[in-house]
Amino acid sequence: KEGTTAPIGPGTDSQTLTFEFFDASGAAISATNVAIDIFDITSVEVPAWRASYWDAVGFSVTPAALVSEPTLDQGAGTGTRADPFRRSGGRFPTNPLEQAQYQDEFRFDSFPNGSTMDYTSYNGNQGWHFIAVSSIRFTAQIAC
């Protein structure tokens, strides 16, 4: 709801990001060897709504690999919409034990134009939460 911090009601919050790749002429191109780094996929499960959150990220394409840093928690889920990647429990907050922030890398062999990423919550914990896409790397064959 605009202008309020009240819960939006039952269900799960969700945002979808669509990826499109174009060459200089505006023609769609195919991306391979795609790596998407996401900062701060975390979780805090407590009774208070605002303080309780559990980030989850799922792609329309199954990741070929997931790499999590720091290695405090390798997470759970395959990174798909049906089984989104998330921390393995409800006690993995931002800046755990004054260590490095969580940075998870999703790697794809191919990532067709129009592929999507859904950012949502897990286990009904949809309090105040955020993530950030911190980098996108890929290979594209274009005519010179």
C-alpha cells in the first residue's frame, strides 16, 4: 500500500525483474556464461512483522551453479521460481557476527532474452526486507 507500512494482507510479496539483452542496433542478442551477483539475501524470523523477513530469489531459468560468500550458510533451494534460493534458516541477518555481507552468485550456461528473476519472501516472513543486484556478467556474440 502506498504511504503505509501496514502489511499488504495475506499472501506473499513479490517483485519480478525481466532481463533483456540488445546490441547497439537494438536487436535482441543471446547471453551465455551469465553470472548474477545478489547482495544481502538474508533472514530474520521473529514474532514482530516488520522485523521478520526471509528473502527468497527464483529465476525462470535453472541456475547451473550457486556460489555463496561468506560460507556461513550455503542456503537452500535451487534458485528457481518453484524452489527459490534462500538462507537455510531464519537466523541469518545482514552483517552476521560482524563478518562480510552475504553475496550469492547465480551462474547460468545460457539465459534467454526475457528470462526473469522473482524476489519474494519465504515461510510467510515478509517484513521490511531488501536485496540488491550488485553485478551482471555475460558473454554475447555480436557482429562487428
